Amino acid sequence: MAELFRMPAVAADAAAAVLSAWQVAERAPFAKDDALVSIETDKAEVDVAAERDGVLLKTLYEAGAEVEVGDPIAVLGAVGEQVGDLGALLAELGVGVTAPGEARQAVRRDVPEEPVTERPASPESPATPAPVPAPSSTAASSAAPSSSGPDRGGRVFSSPLARRLAREADLDIEVLTGTGPGGRVVRRDVEAAVAGRRTPAAAPVPVPREATPAPQTSAPEDTDDTGDHEDIPHSRMRRAIARRLTESKQHTPHFYLRATCAVDELLALRQRINAVSPVKVSVNDLLIKAVATAHTQVPEMNAVWRPDAVRRFGTVDISVAVATDTGLVTPVLRGAENLSVSAIATRTRAFAEQARSGALRPADLEGGSITVSNLGMYGVEEFAAIINPPQAAILAVGAARDEAVVRDGAVTVAKVLGVILSVDHRPVDGAVAARWLAAFTEAVENPVRLVV
């Protein structure tokens, strides 16, 4: 029996997702747990598996289309099922598609419209509008387009994604003209309105008859379109990174603590571990374990800010920053306080491989109270990182280097590592963060406690 396959909610806060690629061709069979389609969210690309054996009768969207969660994206059939009149089947299921050759767009008719914003008709508006004379060509060329703010009255249909984008852009969605099915306001309508607002037509400036315009002596302010350049379109991940980190700097009160850790013993311990362990351990793996140890000793740091309370966690979940070709992702290592160093090494490597191949699940990227970001392998001595909301802290790790240090009154050379802890001041006070950084430094400089 044919049924609709809808865009799944692969992330808790996603109103829409991009259909990256179909993994099964039309009219091809598939088995349970086979990947049907790849879906891209703001955080990761996910393969959606089939729940039962069947056949893919019809795809309703091409790869690359952005589809709202819950909208039908394909028609699935039972094993061996064939359909003679596909158009009749689509009509029976309440789905319409555009004519062949045009971009395919599914229209839901089997369920009520999405929640809509409504605007009551103006009481001053007549029941039947008076006819409007056609404007002359001169007037038409100077008048603003009627789609910028029609007085339609009644209900204004809009998708959840369009409403969210309009809110973020501070636009009144009621004055937009929809180009979606049935006049529905969709994403492209909001984006067009935002683009139009950013590039308003310049009003002509009258010049006195006797005056002569002064020659332009300076270059235009916007020179982005000059010279040899390449514009790389923003991916969903890049837009999400930009949005989240901008919000973090705007709304999260950061403060910063800096420390220098002697790592001679840590490096020696790593060498001894790697001599006998089948899993090679990195310096970063040992530092993650040190973060887990500090969180155990200072549990006040294992918290996040919530609108109504400070939420403190019972387990230590640590995000590990992984650089990919498309952007930075931060998979979460859960229960790190109970993991051995070799187990941490195994899981962080698996996360790195999944991140670079696009195989991370949305659940892998959610949670945690602190992130570890290490740029030491690039020779960076130190840097201050931006907190990944809603987490409370991020530890920025630099490169280990030889420095002169004073020990027992004598100057000697030691390997030292610089770290900067960025902290959200809402759930964590400075004294708490200072105690945490002292516990972290102690664990790094006396690393035997990391393996016992």
C-alpha cells in the first residue's frame, strides 16, 4: 500500500532541512535500515533509514531542495508494488506536483494548512473594493510594487520557516505577498523582502542650476565587486555557526582566565601509555580527561544557564571541537569522568572520522557544559574562544613549547602549555572558574591521577 514519506524531524529545533541526496532511485527496491535519503541540518548531515522493506515509487523533491519538517518528500510502496497511473495515486494521497521539467514542489492537501498568522480585515475597508483605474506607464514606472504591502485582509498564510526568518529580520510577515501554493508566504518571499530592504533605491538629489557637481575624489565605500574574487555561497552549517556565535557574543557575558601548565610529566606519561596501548593517545585526549577530572572536583562548573534556573548535571559531557571542510562541529563525549584515557582516544577519533565524512547524528552534537578547542597542532601559542551556547565554558588550548621557568629558586627549561578558559558569568562566578582552572592545572601537571 502506497504511503507518503515525510521530511523527518532530525533535529529538535529544526523547522526545515535540506534534502542533500536520494540514496535510492525511483522505482528501486530497498530493505529495512537501508539509507533512503541524506538530510542536511544546521549541525550535520544525516542518513535517514527505511523502517521496513519497500520500493521508492516517486520522489517529490530534487536533491538540494529545502523542505519543511513534516512535508511529504516521496511516495513509498510495498515490496513489488507497481503503480500504473502515478498522477492518480498522487491525487489520491493528496499531493500535487508541478508540470514535468519544472522544479518539483510538494503541496500538502491531506492535512490542514500550517498554523497561519491572521490579520482581521480593516473595519474601514468596504465590503466590495472600488475598482482601481489602471496606472499610466509613467506612474507605473515610479510607483512602488504593490506586492510590498498589499491590504489583503483576512488570513495571511505563511510557513513556520518563513515566520521564523521574518522574526529574525524584524519584518512584518502580514505585509508580504506570498508566492507559494495558494499565496502562502514562503522562505523566498522573506529573503526577497530582506534583500530589497538592504538595497533601497536611492532618491535623486536635486542639483542647483548654477552648481556643478564636485568630482569624486575618493573610491566608493563598497568595493567588494571590483577586482578578481570568488563568492562562496553560505552553507547551512556556516550560517548556523555565524548565527550561534554572534548570539553568544551578544547575549553571553564572557570572562576569561589564563593559565600556563607544565606538561613534561604529561608528555612522558603519554609516551609510556602509547608504548603498551593498542590505541594511540594524543595530548588532547589527556587534556579532555583532565577537564573531566576538574569538573568532578568543581561540580559548580558542570552547569548551564536556563531562563528559570541554573541547570547542574550529574555526568560530565564534554564537546570536542573538530574542524571539517564545511565548518567546525562539536560532538559530545558523554560520561567522560568514567572513561579511561584509551576509551576517550577511541571515541574522539571516531567522532573526527564521522565529522569529516558527514556521518554525525544530531544527537551527537547536543548537550554538554564545556568544549575543548585545541589549535596547538597549528603552532598557535594561545587564543580566546567563543562559548558554544548554551554551554557555560570553552577551554582554548595552545601549543606546548619550551620556556624558561623558575623551580626551587633556579631557572630551568620546561615544556609549558598555555590555556585560556572562556566562561559564561551568568551560571559561573569568577571564584568558581578559578578553582576549576586550578584543579585542571593540577591534573595536567600531576597526570598520574588521570589513569587511576
